Amino acid sequence: MNLKIVRAFLVVGLTGCGASQLPEDMPNADVGSTEANVIVGSVNWTSATSLSSTSTERARSKAVGYLSIPAVGSRCTAWLVGTDKVVTNNHCIGSSSEAVGAKVSFNYEDGVASTSRIWYDCSTFVRTWSAEDMTVLTCKPLNGYTPGQVYGKLTVATTNAANSSSMYIVHQNCDYVATPSCVPTKKYSPGTVLNTNWSSNELSYNADTLGGSSGSPVLGGATSPNAHLVIGLHHVGVGSNYSSSSYNTGVEASAIRARLAEVGL
């Protein structure tokens, strides 16, 4: 088990949301024993492929991918912040040694066969920040194109989110609590910002996630002031599975932008 995940699990009952990776299509067999349950109420996420092909939500979802981390036997979610840079959590990858062999597929989606998934080598470690639970990696071009040239990139909001504003998360997961053998394809989880001052530099929200969603982008909903901009970096779930009192938290936009500026992004 990844020691970072163990530490996160022990801190005041909170846990990061990385997940153990077994075979590429069935990485969830032992997730339940190591991850907190942070589905809020009933599951209301949907496949990203069910979004309208012309919607902004669908366009933004393309820049999010399944992050395979063989060096620590885990998986997380990552998203493009530049043409060749992805962001994930520090508890997913916290060092250059943990980045060895890391790869991301941005078409790990429903309807795409495992043999048709495209994988980018994203094993070049740039920097990590433990306080913000954030890491940046560089991805190598494939067939002459960087992933950002193919799938686009996300933009971090210049202002933090507002309480009660709409939001959504794009992440790689499935309800393996109900169906252990499910495949963690790309999901769209809508919700609402609950508390922009949950803790220092963090906000909370009620969008559904599970282990493996760590590192995913929290975006402003279409009706929010920060529509379709990154307002958070998801990393922690609080509470019990399928409980209306559960919620999720992420690092706020201002903290993300400050760290990205340190590496020229």
C-alpha cells in the first residue's frame, strides 16, 4: 500500500482518494479496504461520454485522464494545465521515483476498447507541494503531438469559488462499492460548493467521488461566476459512503495558481 495513502487515512479520519492498480481494466479489487467512502447520498455521476458532444463540459472533460502509477501500484486522476503538463495530487505521486513509469490516458472512456486507449508517458517529475497535496508532471509527445494539442487544457480561475455556486468534477472512476469489477472510465459529477473556507486554502463540495478520483479538477458550473474554470484540486473525502452528511474537499484556485506560477505555468 502507498504509505502516503496510509498517512492520509490516519489523519483525523480523512483520506486521499488514490486507488490500488491491478490489471489495467480491473484496478478496484482492494480499494474498499484502503479508501474512505465519499459518495454523497445516492450516486449521481454520469459517464463523460453521455454529455452533449457540443457542451463545454464535454470539451473540458477531454483534458482529464486516467493516471497509472506503476511505481507505487496505484492509480489517480490527472488533468492538463499546459500543452505537456498535468496536475495530480502529491499523495498520488510525491517524488521523482514515484513518477517512474507514470502514464496518462485521456480517452479512457466508455465505448473505447482497452486496446484503443492512447497512453502518454508522463513520467517526468517537475515539482510537488505537500501542503497543497499537488504535483506537476511533464508528458512526452506522442506521434509528434503533445496531449494538450490533442485534448486541450484547463484554466485555473483567478478568483476563488463562492459558497452555494454550482460546480462539477471530472474524474476516472466507477461505483466499485456496488460493482467491484467495474471499469473506472471518465465520469462527470455535478454538485454545489458547500464551504469555501473549509480549512486554509480549501473548499468543500457535495459532488460524488471515490478512491481513484484524487487529483481531479473541480470546475465551476455553467451558472457560477467561474464557469468551466478550475476552482479546486480534489483530494480528500470526509464521511461514510452513501451518506447525505458526507462531502469532499479540494485545494482552492488561489493556492493552485500560486504553486503553478513557481514552475512558470
